[in-house]
Amino acid sequence: MTTNKRPVDRNHYTVIAQAIEYIRGNLRRQPSLGEIASAVNLSEYHLQRVFSEWAGISPKRFLQYLTKEYARNSLLTSNDLLSTSLQSGLSGPGRLHDLMVTCEAMSPGEIKQQGQGLCINYGLAQSPFGIAMIAWTERGIVGLSFHDLDHAELSHGLQQTWPKAELQQNDLEAGHLINRIFSRKPESARFHLLMKGSNFQIKVWEALLNIGTSQLISYTTMAQLAGSPKAHRAAGSALAENRIAFLIPCHRVIRSDGETGIYHWGDSRKLALLAWEAAQRDSECSDL
């Protein structure tokens, strides 16, 4: 069955981010819909509509996704799935089942060249989580990030990462890529990543590709998946160095106590990503 849905207003994220900040500051008393609406200067009706269009869920349901109890339960469920998969000789559940993302690593020699001879296309586009910048070459995507900064600073940061590369801005193609990446039917899209990092960082990022949508794992489990069970701090550092957001899902790694931990592109954005993915999962289950 097909349905016609109103296109999502990507600017809704501004309201979502404000709501998350207010909710985070008042989690213990669980603010009412009216209080949240007042905090973001909207009517209750308008706030309901924003959440419905952005993620297909109500603010009340969204609030449940933000609790530590929900996070801890998700950790337990994911750990059981991972244990079963690894004992069966599989790399992990989730992502490998549809092979949506493939990857390759740059060689040490290529990294030393600092992008010399490389043409990198990049562009800015609206995503469900604010302005995103994506960068890609003929070999694959090399960067995806979220930004609240002056856009003029973004290309400068890219140039610092790849000082000898030729940069070409293409916002139109960037918009097409962003729309495909954040489609609510991602199984129809395939993406190849070109990763730049140390051997251990590459292992961590590759392991992350095995973590399914809406699954959560701890930093300790992340280290185990990367083949270094005692290196959870190093694994955390590798997550912080990830420059391909969402596709390499470092946002799905949280603390074992249920706290989400820090996120390179903002703690509130990490919560928004996790809640948005949980909403997509629940929506798919209800459609079965």
C-alpha cells in the first residue's frame, strides 16, 4: 500500500533541538506537552505537528526515547543480539544484512600526500538534523558533518583536512546525496566510503557498520567488536575522530549506564539522531 505523505520541513530541526534542550534540563519531572510547547514558543497543536512531520511520532513518545531507562534496555537487547551473532560466526546484526554501506581505507602513502591529485566535491544541504556538509570523490564519500557554524568556515575546515586537494563546491549534488542518505527507505540506496585514519581507527569504524539502525552499544562492547577488548578508551577516541557522521554510526555508542555521552556534532543532536532512528524502526514494525 502506498500513501502520500507531506514532505518533511527540514527546518523543523531547530524546534526539535530546542525541545530536546528543554527536556534534558527537566527530565526528572517529565515536563508536559504544554510546558515544552511554551519553551519553544509554539502552540501544543503546532508542536505535535512538528514532531509528526519530522519523525512520525508524538512528543510524548519522543520523550520516552530520551530516557536512561530506554537507553539501558536498548543496550541489553543489542548486547544479546551481538552475542548471538558473534557466537554464530557472523560479524554482527543489522547493517550487514542489507549491505547499504561499503568502505575502503586510504593507504598510508595516500594519507601522506594530503590529498594531492585528489578532486573532492563538497556541498551544503538541509538534513533532518540541520545543515549538513558532505564531501566525496570518485572513490567514495570522505566526509559528512552537521554544522551550526558560519558556512564560510566549513570549506576552510575541509581544506585543512585535505590541504593539497582540489575542492569543487556542488550544492545541488550534495542535496541529492543528503536526501538519499536520510531517506526513510534507506534500503534502496547504496553508499561507498573512503576512510582516512590509523589502522585501529579503521577497525573501529568498520565495526560500527555492523551496528543496526536504532541499536545501541557501550564503549566496552565497541572495543570488543574492534578486536581490542581492553581498549575502550582508545575506541572512544576513534569515535571522536570519525568524520563521516551517520553513515559511520558513532552516535549509536553510549555509556553503559545509559547516558548518551558526548558527540562531536553536539549532544542534543546525538539524542535527536537516536530518537529519530527509533521512531523509524517503530514505524516499520507497525507497518508489518
